[in-house]
Amino acid sequence: MASDDTSMRMHSGLWLDAVTIMRGIRPVIHDFSNHLDYGQLGLVHGGNGAGKTTLLRAIAGRIPVASGIIRCAAAAGRTASGDAARLYVGHQDGLSSLMSGRENLQSWAAMTGYGDKQKIEVALAVLGCMDFADSMVRSLSRGQRRRLALARLMLGPETALWLLDEPNVGLDDDANDALARIICAHIGNGGMVLAATHLDLVAKLGTKRQIWTLGQKAHKDA
Amino acid sequence: MHNFHAQIKRDLTIGWRNRQDVAVMLIFFVIIIALFPLAFGPSAAILEPLAVPIIWIAALLSILAGFDGLFADDVRDGWLDQISIPVVDVVSGEPPMGSFYQLGLYAVAKAMAHWVKTGVPLLLTTPLMAIMLHMPLHQLGALMVALAVGSCSLTLLGIIGAALAQGARRGGGLMALLVLPLAVPVLIFGVMASQPDMSVIVTPHLMLSGALAMLLLALAPPVAAMALSESDGGSGS
Amino acid sequence: MFDFMANPTRFMRIADWLFRPLLLVTAVTMAYGLYLGLFASPPDYQQGETVRIIYIHVPSAWLALFGYVGLGLCGLFYIVWRHPLADIAARAIAPVGAMFAFLTLVTGALWGKPMWGAWWVWDARLTSMLILFFFYLGVIALANGFDRPERGSRPAALLALVGLVNVPIVKFSVDWWHTLHQPASILRRGGPAIDASMLTPLILMLIACHGYFALVVILRMRALIAARRIANIELKRLGNDGGI
């Protein structure tokens, strides 16, 4: 594998090098290369079945890569061999329905070591969850659960890579604004965000962004 | 190992909120045992030699029945995704362990929480069952110790079965089919360890039981981690 | 991953080349072995004609075990190297091994009736074979138990590996169990002593059954590879598989 010279290039950020991902016997992503640096926002576009969810899950490490390399290197200035933290919000919310929102976040924070009591309260406040943070998740609406799932993002490190799959499904206008704000803040602090979304988040965000297009033999777009 | 404790705490919390499941399992245990006198007749002469095997079979079936969809909730909620993403230590930037080890620890934590929810109540109910089946009570000590070890083995086997059958169509029945052949040694050594010739509790049979539990403890985490490591979570779009 | 296209083709070429000679060897050894076993060899002084069933019973038992080990190795290859041919081989072997296990049980029962007076005895070896049969069924059920067929390959391979470790333990525990619950039996432990005149047909039948096993596995693998190719073409024709 071409690890020597490419590792020289991969000194920071998210790198995808000739990545092919199979689903069963069919290549869903074929020979895809791209790069996302710290402080950048990437939007993944593509029709139904183009492989957006597959790509995000592969970067999160849930799906193995058939060939090629995905590397998520730590920010320059940190340990050379370190990986960047990855936070993933997929189609499911990652919440247990028998615990409250606050308990879910506390449990996640204890599991991963990211975040503490204070950060949890701040996250809940920013995403507008304070009213229902102590109710059992099974009694909450879709949008409320989504807010809790997104609140998790704020617990992670500043230089984390956020992988968002359709983050704004079920969100009302306030929540959409909050989401846009935290994404901008995260990028401003030097983090990375890669989001797959049908809806146009761009209008809400004034930031520069890359567009990754899936579905055909896609290469780096600017 | 904070994530290990966190997972156990999480499972016990959820288990407590679902505590009627423990009651269901115990009722199942008692009903199975009650079926035997109904089938064989109430005579103590018939029941007494059968008491230990009956309790063992009932325990085996009750424990394994509780594994149906053990991981299903976590997969459906997306929790499995969350815990299998490699965590990076915030201070040093180094990942303390990879996704595989994280999943392995998750499996062991699940096993431990499940044993507390299932095995312990079962053990506590056993003396009562022994009385119902006219078992000579001096054997109770050996039975309890053997069941304690055997229930650990069965719990670990259940973890393996549940992980392998996760996502299959007829999950529960399929899991039983997979696990029961492998549960045969647990049953054989367990029953023998429960009926020592002399009033000694630690017998070679018990030691074999213990060895089996150790082997399963070594086998279950990697198998469960491998079985759970790749999955689809919801549809793509 | 696109080796998948190359390797099965190479395998199939080797298999095709092997097929005729293998068929010939199997047919000859089976014919000669059966002739010697059923007609030309002497009946056992204790058991009479019924002993002739060992010419099928013993090779069946051997091949059931052989298939189980093969299944475990395929599982290992699939887990470690993700080789798709390993998955196909495992799916080809499993039912054949299961069939031999079943044959062992049936011939064991048929042998048991005149010998012990009962259609079934909980003999240590038969009991172990019964559990091995259940284990085969479990692997087959798991491999085919998912909505998306390829999803079952990995769990089945893992189960085969777990079995590789655990089934010997099952055998050990069943032997232990049997010696402690020794039933009254007229059968000498170890079965009849093998005389030279019985050895030849036995070895011939062993070879023949191995050949039969290989032939059927090759045929099944061909069919499975062809089925996968067809499925592949279908998917390509549909273009987009519409999300999963």
C-alpha cells in the first residue's frame, strides 16, 4: 500500500485516498479521494443510494474499507501519531429511550471521557433542551431527540471531526439556527465538520465550504 | 477503564427501569420446575433424584431465554455506533484502545450486568426450588456454588449467541439453536459438580466447570466484538 | 477485493481439471470397496452380517469430523483474510458435512438395533455426533438467517471458529458423562477388532467417501459462484440498488 509518501502528505486533517467501499458485492463508493483540513466544513451531496451514509460510517470506523486509506490525523502541534477525535451523529440518535436526556449525555460522557457536568449543562442550554432534559427519552418528539443527539457534539474536543448524517431532520427553525451556530463555532475553533444533508445548510452558514459529490466517479471539488 | 464501569452502570439503570423483565424470567424458572412434578407425579421418591438436574435445566432455559435481542436495543438506538467509534484521549491525543477492544469491553460489561440482573435472582430463588423438589438440603451448598459458576458460563455463551444472531430474522430461536449444543458441557459438568459423592464442595467437576467459564470469558469478548463490529445502522439516502 | 473475479475463476479451472479423474477414482474405489465390504469380506464372528454397516458408518463419521474441521478452517480464512472463496467453500461444505453426520447417526441406529436391541442408545460417540449434527444445523441456519444473504457469512464463520474450539470440549464432556453413567452394554468398547480382510474395504470406502465429499463440494461451489455472478449482473443491470 502507498503508505510512505502519502503519510508525508497526511500531516493533518481528514484524508481519503482512493477509497473503495463495498456493500455486499457491490462497490458503493469507488476510488474516492478527498481532503478536509482543520477549520473547514465539508458537505456531502448525492442522490438516494449514492453512499453518503456509507461514507460517513466508514470514516467513523463502522464499515471497513475495501481498498484505499482513510486517515484522520490529529491537528498539527499535537502528538504526531495521534488521531483526531471523531463524533458521529447518524440517522439514529444514540439515545436510550429508558433514560432521560441528561442521563444519556452523562452516560456517554462517562463512556468516552469527553465532556463533564458543566459542558453537559452548557450543551443542553445551547440546543434548547433544558425544558425536557429530565424527561425519559421515549416520551420525547423526534425533534427533541435530535436536539439531544446534537448536544453530544458540544462535549467533544475542540479539534474533533464531526460526522453528521442528515443532522437537521425533524428540527424546527430555532433548532436549525442553533445547529448552524454550533457548526460555525466549531469550525471557528479549528474543528472539522463533514455533513451529509439534502437541505441547504449553506444559506444559514456564512462560511466557506467544500462540496463532496457522490454518485459518479467523483473527485475533489472546491 | 471508566467506560467499563459506565456501561455496567448504564445497563443496570436501564435494567432497573425494566425490572419487570427479571420477574418474568423468575416466573419462567419456577413454572418450568413446576412442570416436572406435574408430569412425573408428586412422589418424593421420584422427584428427589431428579431435583438437581431439573433445577439445572430450568436455569439453563431461563438464562438463555433472557438473551433474546440483548444487543438489539443498543443497535437500534445507535448506541453501538457510539461506543465502537475509537475514543481519543483528550489530553494526550492518543487513542487509549481501538474500536475492537472497546467492543470487547462492552460485551464483558453487558455480560456482567446481565448476570447481576438474571443470575443473581435465579441463585436466590434456588433454595426455594430445592425445597419444592424434595432435594436433600445438605446438597444445597454444592448446588449453589455450581450454579453460580455455571450461570456465568451460560451468560457468556448467551453473549456469544446474541452477538452472532444479532439482526437475524428469527433471532431468539436461532440463538437458542446456536448456543444449546455448546451449553452441553456446562450442563454436564454443572450437574456433576452439584452432586458430589462426599460433602466436599470443591470437586474436580467444579474445577472443570470453572475452567470452562474461564475459557468462555476469554472467548466471548473477541467473538462478540468481531460479530458486532460491522453493521448497517439505518438506511442510506 | 476485485481479486474475487480472478480467484474463483482460477479455482474453477483447477476444479474442472480435477473433476473427471476424481469422479473415476471415487467410482472405482466405491464399487470395489462396496463389493468387498458387502460380499467378499467375512462376517464378524460375534455380530454376523450386520457388521458390514461399518463400511458406511465409519467413513461417514470420519467425514463428518473432517467437514467440521474444514468448516472451521474456512471460517478462520474468512475472518482473518476476508477471502470470499472461503465463504463459498464454507457454505458448500456445511450441508455435506451435516449429511454425513446424519448418515452416521442413521447407520449407527441401524447397527444398534440388532446389536443392543434398541433403535437408539446414548453411546458416547453417537451422542457427540448428534451434538455435532446440531452444530452443523446451527451454522447453516445462521448463514441463511439474515435478510441480506451476505450478512450471514461473517457470523457463520465466527460460529464455525467457536465450534472448532468448543466441540472438542463437548466431546470430552460427553465421554466423561458416559463413563460415569456406564449403562449395561454387551458392546465391547472400541467396537469389533479390525481384521486385515476388513481393513481393505474400509480404507477403500474411506477414500471413496473422501472423493464423494470433494465432488459434491466442488459441484456446490460451482453453483454458488455462478449464483453470485448472476446476482452481481442483476445488480449492475439495475444500476442503483436503491439504498440499503
